[in-house]
Amino acid sequence: MSVRIYFFGAAREVTGSCFLVDTGQSRVLIDCGLIQGAPADEARNREPFPFHARDIDAVVLTHAHLDHSGRLPLLVRAGYQGPIYTHRASRDLAAILLKDSAYIAEKEAEWTNRKRQRKHLPPVDALYTVAEAHRVMGQFRTLAYDEDCEVAGGVHVRLRDAGHILGSAIVELGVGPRAEQRRLVFSGDLGHKGAPILRDPELVASADLVVMESTYGDRRHRGWDDTWLELGDVFATARHDKGNVLIPSFAVGRTQDLLFAFKKFYDAWGLADWRVFLDSPMAIETTEVYARHSAVYDRETQRLSQQEGRLFELPNLRLSRTADDSMRINLMHSGAVVIAGSGMCDGGRIKHHLKHNVWRRNCHLVFVGFQARGTLGRRIVDGVERIRLWGETVRVAARVHTVGGLSAHADCDGLSNWYAKIANGPPVALVHGEPDAMDPLAARLRDEHQARVFCPEPNQVLDLDALVLR
């Protein structure tokens, strides 16, 4: 059986995960994610798919983050009518994320069309609508970890715990008859070993090909103990400066890790002296999903959950569900810890908090996640002195902290060690990384593990039998 893998997304870039496995008999799509970053990058989301959606037999979703799931409504609009397989927790999170993505798309189209109307230009459509996001959820089919399922003719799927966010999965595809089955492994996003709440990424016994992420292939994260000390120092310094602490945070995963850490280190970090605001309706809804899926917690978290009950609650935590709730926070010039989206500062309520705080020297701005090229967060991390917010130029005087140890992704050691545990040292295709992170990881895998490594370009195809990119 001839097997070809097409790299239609996350090839030499971080976002837009989308891989097509064609066995000649069946066509299975792994992920269908949004391209995120600069406006020119995001404009590519409107381009037609490089395949016929009606010809796809099944979709397998590694996890709910939009760079893996965000174009599913477009796929259905293009004619896909089949099932979307994923872990049940990923389905619950995808329902939240896709609805929010659609709402933002509708609002952006509305805002754009007001400007276009004044110029006598024709209106533009939203990327997709809330109704389309809701409709796609009817095609989801859930799998448990380690459950074997034939998703298309001659293609079996087994999900392994990736430890990245709730429900995240390593996808094992078994292709062909059992006696001569070929095994393709898609890592999805691998979690950071020792991270709070979730289990470490599961190991894979063997594979004929591994398609592996490389987001942090060029760097090591700080140890967890050092990370907690670093965050504690931020709060101590901010208390001395009598300012606010702003934390742009992804609603899924990072926010829950932070709330868990706030509860664990509540006394050590002096958090009783602050008012903590979770200013994101989506993050609030996501935290409720995290609370429901305790079965996938790691042992420590399950033990704490049994001993202390609600893991994500604090005595001074305020949930800001409405716009009025959010605006009231900006009346506080000190003593507030504000967790708000979006994690890369390109949208959401964090932009309002930046406008009211980032020009203050006593403000502390804490980045706890990856900042993609072209995003506002990346520009701030890179040291830009001024930013534009709603047509106004704002000086960046706040103290900026990048707490890389909180990453939900494995670092270069984690990626290398995970691959090393695959017994037969299979060929590996690196995806989901910028070249300056991907290329050092490729060199390391070649040098340390004698691996045959590919770094596919967009739209390239790998023939599993020939193992030659063309």
C-alpha cells in the first residue's frame, strides 16, 4: 500500500497545522488549523484548500488550539461531511474556541465593513460565522486515550496523551492490514515535562515515520523550581513598585496552569495582598471544562483535587464576565493582577489593559507563552518602544518579563528525549516551528540519534516507501 503525507500547514512555520495522509484507498486529514501572525499570514486562511474537501474520509484532531482546529468550519463549508475524531476533552474545548473565533471574525468583518462603506467599497464576509462554528461540532466523534478505532478504510487511529493541554493527543495511525501495518505518528504539540495539572507526554514504542513539532527546538526552558521563584520575584518587585501586573495569557492551558500555581503558592507569593482578575469569558468557560475532566490530571493534581476541592478558585479571585466588569479594572492603578487574552496581545481585553497601563513605569507585563512573529506580543518582547492601539501611539514603559519556563511545549531536550525513546529510530519530519528553532533540532537529532530528518516545505509530499521529499 502506497502512503503519502502532504504537508499543507505548519511547514517551516508554527501555525496552520494541516497534514493529509493518502493511502490510495483512504484520505485522512490530521488537524485543520488557523494560520496566525501578521495580517499577510492570516489572509492565507481565506485561500482555497489545496485538496477537495469532499474527498477526505476522516479528520483527526490532535487538540483544540486554533492553530490546529481553527479552519474546521471552513473545511465543512468547502464540502467535508465526515467525522472529526478527537479526545472528548478536546471536543469540549473546541466548542469554546471555535465559537469565540467565529464571534471575533464576525466582529472584525462588521468593523471592516463600516470603514469600507464610508469609502463606497463592497462589504467583506466574516472568515466564518458562529452558526458555522456550531454546525461543525455535530461532526465530532470522541475517542478515549489508547482506544483503537478504524476511522477510514484500512486506517486505524489510537490517541496517546500528549500532555500539552487538556485532551491533547499524539496520533498513531496504523495503515494497512494488521500483519503488515505501517505506523505513522503525529506528535501534535508535546507537553512540557513536569508541568502542573496534566501528565507527561506518553512514549511511543515504534513508528515508520514521526511527524514531530519543533516549536522550542532551539532552547531549553528554565526548571520548574526556578520558574516558580521567578514568578514570585515578579510579584515581590511589583508590590514594591505599587503597580499592576498584566499577564497576557492563552485561555486554554496557560490560564489554568497559572490559577493552579496561584493556589499552590498563594502564601509564598503574597497573593493575599492583590486582587486577582480573570478577565476573559472564554478562559472562565475553559476553566470550567478543566474542572470537569479530572480523569486526565496527573497524580499530584488528582491528590490535591481530592484534598482541597476546587483547584482553580482563590479567595480574592474575581471573574470578569462582562465588558463593564473589565472596564472597572482599569480604574485600579495598583494592586491588580490581570489575566486576560489574547496570549499574543493581538486581540481581546488585554489590549485595553495595555492602553491603560503599559505606559506606566510601575506596571509589570508578564509573558508566559510563545509569541509568534508578527504579533503585538512579539514586538513588545523584542523591545519595541512604542505600540499602536486603536490609532493611538502608546509608549512601552512597563517592565517586561518573559517567563519561558511556563511553556506548554516541550523544549529541545524534551523533544530529543521523547524521540530517543522510539525503539527503531524512525525517520522524522519536523513541523510546527520557525526555521531558527527547527534547524538546530534537526541537526541535534541527526548528530545524537543518527536520525534521518526532513524539514518539509509547504505543500511538499513525503512518499513513505521512498522517504524522499519532492
